[in-house]
Amino acid sequence: MGLYVSGHPLDEHREKLEKREMTIARIKSLAAELAVVVAGIVEEVRPVVTKRGDQMAFLKIADFSGMIEIVIFPKIFTEFKNMLVKEKCIAVKGRTSERNGEKSIIAEKVKEL
């Protein structure tokens, strides 16, 4: 249903997130190929198998300002797959990208909040 009975999982990180200048809404207004760090909750995980048989994933993460897609290529997926779980609060370091008119982030590192 998309409702949280005992509070939103990001509430315990709200103070830290609100101090950050880089929000998802701000990232969507930036040019492609810029280094960014964004934090939020994993809303969706869509694993994919590449033509070479490697696993990668597309995530949707959200903060208090919006939602953005994160592309996790196979090498990064293998290294951080235990953190790529729905409703986990994470920070992602990566580069902005634009595909089909939509902003996304190509992940380089993932850290649990």
C-alpha cells in the first residue's frame, strides 16, 4: 500500500538528509557526467541479467524531495548486492546520466546509512 504505520524509515536520518545540499530534486536539474552523492530509501529493485550472463540492477531511491533511478552495473552489483534491498536506507556515490530524457545515476559505490 505504500504506507508506514510506525513512521517513515528515513525519519531517523531526516536531520542528516536535510543538512545535505544534494537532494534528488537538485540532481535532476544538473548536467550529465557530474559526480554526486545521494542518500535515500530503496523503493524498487529490478535485477537484470546482461547478455554476458552477469547480474546488474536498476534501483529507484527516494529522499524527501523526490525519486531517481540508480543504475548498478555488474561489478558494483556484485560488491554491494547485500545493500540493494527494498526499504534499505543507502547512500550512493556516482555520476549523473541522462537516458530517454530522464536523469539517473550510474553507481560507483554504495553505503548503508
